[in-house]
Amino acid sequence: MSVRRLMLAAMILGAGICLAQLRPRPGANPRAYGSGHLVQIEGGLVVNEDEIRTARETDSHSSGTPNWTNAPGFEEDVFTFTRVIFHSEPGPRLNRGRFRWLGWWVDYPDADLNLSYRLQQLTTIKTDPDARVVKLTDPSIFSYPLLYMEHAGYMNLNEEEVAALRKYLLSGGTLLVNDFWGSDEWNGFAAEIGRVLPGRAWSGLTTDHEVFKCVYDLRGPMKRLQVPTIQFWNRDQDPNDPNSPLQTIFRGEGSEEMHVRAILDDRQRMMILAIHNSDISDGWEREGENELYFQKYSEKIAYPLGINIIFYLMTH
């Protein structure tokens, strides 16, 4: 895993990055079926959690995803965006669960493939054109130094998954978590991570941390980095007015302010980085749907922050 990190660091550090290159490309409530592992995702698409292996196997539900190839013989010398399949709590709890039907598949596969493409476009790094989708019990997770989870506020891991994730993180792997909102979802997620890494404390990060300036300089008020879900985006929001809401709906108590938190190992390496109350993956997924959303959030926040995070986590 350390060799892959060093290779990635060298490729990114050699990058000639210019955000001016970015241009938009033209372009029902999910439910489980029966007792199997078929799940309906965004756009009405159905995937089999037991059979799906790559994001490329699933059709776009947004504005389409790019295709690219790498030089023959170098297919393994790439960064692979790797999304984790997990199950959420099966039933609602009192006063919880307005969006509990959302699961691991939110923003999939468009976010995965679009970010992978932009990484290859904006840096010298080569990326896997298919990305990956894995369960924590799949031994192949140890081939990927960074795993990604989305909408993990109601995540419910079994004992085998807890043990596998613990071993992965203590072996040098890193987990990135994004797009979950409010105190209830944070508490639910943090409780599951407490089973994985008992006794480990969360540290809050400010934008002075290296992760916010290692490639793109994103320092400043944290609220400037908060990305709204496009369906709830308040197009009339005034960023200079604290009373002007970012979104048109209320996402629950404790959802107003963006937080970035981390769990460190004994050598102060980040094992987990969690972005709470921001939907940067919508900036990847929805980049071709709205020109203004692309310019405000995809180009200025979502892609720069995504690239910073990958660079930092792969080199520290």
C-alpha cells in the first residue's frame, strides 16, 4: 500500500493543474426487492449488490459519464475510486429517518466516474476508467488504499464487516465519508465507527489544515466549502448573509454548519476523514446538469477539495 501511495504522490506533484480546463460536458424512492440483494438506486436503476463490481457496469442517471483508456500494460498503475457497499438500519426509529431510505448508492455511478476522469484530466495521475464497488468482506479492499462511503448515517455493519474495516484501517488504509447530514446521522455513523475503532477520538479540522491547501488553496471560512444537494439548492442564497439558507429544505438538527473531522492512528496518520453537512459528491455527479451549479460548486469547491483530499490521504 505504501508503494501505491508514493507513486500517486509523485504523479500528483508533477501535475500541471489548471481549473480553467474544466468545462461541463453536454450532455422514486429506492427500495430493496424481496429477500435478495437487488436494490433500486437513483434514476430507477436496479443493481445486484452481490454481483456488481465496477461503477462502469451501471448506467448514468445524470448527464452521462466519460470514457477513457490507459496505455496497455499499465492498467494496474492507476488510482481506483473504490466505493463501499453497506446496509443501513432496516426500519425507522422515533424522530429519526427522514432520508433513511438513502443508501451507499447515492450519487453512484456518476460521481465515481466523473471524479476519476477529472483526476486524470487535471493531474498527471492515471485513474481506473471503471472505478470499483466492494463489500468490506471482500479481500480485495486491501488492494485499494482509499475507500469511500456515502450516506452512512444509518449504516449497520455486521461483526464480520466491523472486523474487516478495523483490519483495513489499522493496516494503513483510509476511509473517506461524505454527504450525511444532521446530528442524528452523525451520531449513528460515529456509533458504528466506535465499534470499528473503540477508544479512538474524532478531531475537528479547520481550513488551516494541510488538506485544504496541499494542492488547491481552499482556506477561509468553512461555510464557503459547503455544497448543497442540487435538488434542494437555494439559487438565491447570499453567501454574505448568515440568514440566507443554502438549501430550500431543513436537513435536521445540527445540519446547518459543515464539519470536517478525522480519526488518527498512533502515528497521527488519518484513518478516517468525514465530511459532515456538505454534498461535494453532487458537485461531481451533477456537473453537467446546471451551468451555474457547475461554476459555483463543481469547479470551485467539489473537484478542488476532492483532489486535495486524495492527494493528502495518499501522501500522509
